Amino acid sequence: MTVSISPELAAYMASRHRRILSVEVASADHSDIEVTELYVRLVHDDFADYLVDRKHYRRVPAGEYEVLLPNYRLHYDEELRFGLKSFWFFHHITLDGVRL
């Protein structure tokens, strides 16, 4: 599995002084329909250690960066692609190559 990070996301991560991305699974089942989706966030080094040690996330190196993948039944493509979308001052990290 290879991981690619867009130059825009790399610049954003450098501006935030972060080097670790975490893929998270969010579930909501408070209504008649259960919703589960993936989201990506930037994490500190100490929280990354917590996720690996306590939540059993898997570390995947991505050059000078690192990606944490959850211990969840996900389908991975051969290449994971992370990018950044911006609208005014709102930033959204995108992910391609992972499916529930």
C-alpha cells in the first residue's frame, strides 16, 4: 500500500506543525437510519501514540509524514491519496482509496 499526500495538504500540515494524519470512523445511530462515515484529521504525536497503543491503530509511513489507520473492517485500494479542499478559510482533508 502506498500513500500520497498532495502538496497543498503538505503545506497545510507544515503550517499547523503536524506530521500525522488519522483516519477515523464516525457512527451515528440515534435515529431510524444508522450512518457511518470516514473522516481524516491531523493529530499530535502524543495522541497518535495513544491511538496506536490503546485503540490499536496501524501506522503507515508516507515519506516524512505518517498515516494512522483504524482497527476497523475497511477496504483499501493499492494507493491512498490525501488532499486538501479549501473554501474561504475552511479546510477539509480529502481521502481517496478507502471504503467502508
